[in-house]
Amino acid sequence: MAIRQRPGFPVNVERTAKVTEKTNVYFDLKPGQSVNLRFTPPSDESGELFFVSAQHFKMKQEGQPRAYACLRAHGVDQECPICVFLERIEEVFADNDTLREKLHREHDVAYRWHAQVVPVPKEGQGLAEQTYVIGLSKATADKVSKILMMEKDNRLILLTDPDEGQAINISRNEKTGFGTRYEVMPTGLRMSLDAITTVSAAGVPAWEEKFLNVRDALKLRIEKPESLYPIIAETVGIVAFAKVFPEVTL
């Protein structure tokens, strides 16, 4: 009797679990929220705590909003067509203040200072199962840097120390947009990163097992300059694009 061949392949349990597990690594501080955070040691060999990203937001590709890395900051000796576009509109649309202001407001390069953190669980909350990347404004990141400098000047254990670093409280006001404000305060609460994260079956704390390279975790869209022209055209409209870039053929 012939064996009937059934379709499909044996399930790979490990790969299936990896695909469906939580992959969000961004820590988003919501309006009105206050949280104690432990900063991990830097992931960059330079020792810099923050990785600075420069991105153009609200660009469109196939109708979907996208953010693209500014090539002046993240390219390799490359010009950034989006920056060039925003510079040229000052002359091309000199008589249209409303349009210029809108384009700058929505697409000017935005800088964020990113670091790896572990949220300190509040009473009744479980331990963290991973590390996260938080993005801060320059002013907010500077407040964290000043705490670090104060610790160094006073020969204290630095807040990034994995065993005895102190938690930093960051709170956000209720407003959004340009009204958003953050406060940064040292808590004096010193705790091990091991104590606030789960431990794997092999005995490895989650913050070590899932330690991130902050730059890689951001997954910046770093495109070739020529790839950005169609994106600019879709975002601002073909008429505005042609006026600003008459030399470019799409």
C-alpha cells in the first residue's frame, strides 16, 4: 500500500516562537507619566552613553508615513536631498510663508539622544524581561549627562554601573507637541540591574542576555540619495518637487 504524501513541512518550534515573541524595544514615556529608569552601560565602544539620531519625519512612501535618516548625519560623504529641498524652498517659495512653514515644521531634521534603559518595576509589577531604548531631547539628555558629571566630580559610583548605579526619575508633563516638557531627577536609589530583570534558565539576567546595540536597534532607514527623490515627490507633490528640483528626472 502506497504511503500518501501529505503537504507541508515539520514545524520548527524555536523559529516560530522567535517570530511571534515581543520585539518592541522602544520605551515611550506617555503624557503625565513618571518612571524610574536604570541606564545600562553604553553599547558603543567609545563609551558615549547616547547615540544621536537625525531623522526626517512624516515623509511618505506608497501612502504610508515614514521617517528617513538624514544623510548629512548618517550617510558616508553623501548629500541629503531632503535637506537640500528644505533649503531651496526658501527661494523657490519665497512668497508662500504658509507652505514653507508647513514643510519645515513637518520635515526639518529632528535629533534625538538614545540610550538603553531598564524600567524599575513599581510595587506589584513584574521584573523587566528585556532592555529598552529611550529617545530624549537634547535638553533632557543634557540633564542626565549633568548627573553623570556630578557623580564623577564627587567620586560617586556612576549611574551606569550595572551593580550599584542609581535609578534616574524622568517625568513628562501632560502636554504634547511643542508643549512637552521633561524633568530629570536623581533618586539616590541604587540597585543592581540583575535585581530588576528576569533570569533565564541558564542563569543569565535578561539585561545581559538581551543587551542591545542602540544604533542597530533603532533600525534607521539610511537610503541612497537617489532613492529619496521619489519619496520627496510623493510627500510634497510632483508640482512642488519639480519647481525645487528641475534638474531631477523621476
